[in-house]
Amino acid sequence: MSGGAKKPGKGATKNTGMTGRLLHTKVKTARGRKTSSTNWLQRQLNDPYVVEARTRGLRSRAAFKLMQLNERYNLLKSGDSVVDLGAAPGGWTQVAVDRVGAEKGKGKVLAVDILEMEPVPGAEVMQLDFTEAGADDRVKAALGGPVDAVISDMAAPTTGHRQTDHLRIVMMCELALEFAIDVLAPGGVFIAKVLKGGTENDLLEQMKQNFTHVRHAKPEASRADSREAYVIATGFRGKKTDGE
């Protein structure tokens, strides 16, 4: 791991409970800093999950979202192979590596993101734009075979226009689902970020046709004022052949 990246401490992703008491920090308004930037910084400094992630050496507070979903639904298991889409800065990747035992040679984790990402011990990292034509083929070539889980925290930059943002995140979910259907082994798992209100009907129907169980969940680590949620599809039925 390159300098500046802190390796998770022992047990960093083993439990989702908070270990310390949070003291409120007030941010003074600095010259040239917008009020919105000051408010964001204050929220970050006083977010218990941000503080806890830093304490444990986790890349992001998002790690707790996957931990909580996995704790609730038992999604990732020792020895599993996992593709993490929209992986940067690597919080979900760290959790996946720990859960499948990748550092011990029991499983495999491939992390994919358009942004450059520092190495995560136990994972392979690919930097590419998953929305570009042919990107999915490059990821499949790196995998070399079926996987047990496709997890996606991908999200396009928000515009502030609710309908536009909804359509963008649905597009990301569609891309991830199409890829998952191509690479998952029977019984596999698919997780993707959506916005409050769930997935589009056509997308949800496609999931129900390909998986035995489909549900929506909002982990406790998702901010209360966020419209973010996750769709969880388990029990992949297997890739259909022509004529089915």
C-alpha cells in the first residue's frame, strides 16, 4: 500500500458498532469558504461513521453500509469471488477482502473505478470508466470466470434536479445488473445503490426474473436525510441460454 493509506486495524470490519463517544466540533467560517462548504465540513467532522472509519483505518464511512447489509443478509462468504464496481476510495473493497478471506488466499476481490485508487491488500484494482463501450469485457477478461457477488456503489455526480439524478442512478444500476447477469455463478448476489422510491419497474422485474429474492434496504450508516438506498438480489438463477 502506498504512503498515506492506513491499513485497517485488526477487527476493523468485523463489527458495525461504534467504539467511541463523539464530541461536537464547530467549524469556523474561513475567508473565501462558502457557507455550503463550511456546513459540509462540519457534518463530516461530527459524523460518527466518519470518525469511526478513521479510527479503524477504513477508507470511507461507506464501509459501514456494506458491513450492515452483509450482517443483516449474510451476503459475502469466505472463499467468494467479488467484483466491486464504483470502488474508490476502497471502503467496500476493504470489507469484501475481509469477508471473503482474500488476503488469506480464500477468495478474490476485483475493485473497479474511474478514479485512481490506492492499492488494497488482497484486492486487484482496475481503473476504467465502466460506462464506456467495452469496459465490461475488460473486467470479464480480468476475472477469468464466474463470480459469486457483484456489488455496486456507483453513482453519477448529482445535478440537484431530482428526476435527472434518479435517471442517472438507474442507468448505473442497469449497467451493473447487465454485467452481473453475465458474470454471476448460480446462487450469486447482486447489490446496487438506488434512490428512495426504489428501482424502476422494468429494472425490478428483470431482477425478479433472474434472482429468487429481491429487496430494498437502507443501512443505518446511510445519512437520515439521504435518498440513498440499496437493492439486494440473491439467489441468481443462472445465465439463460438462447431459446429460454
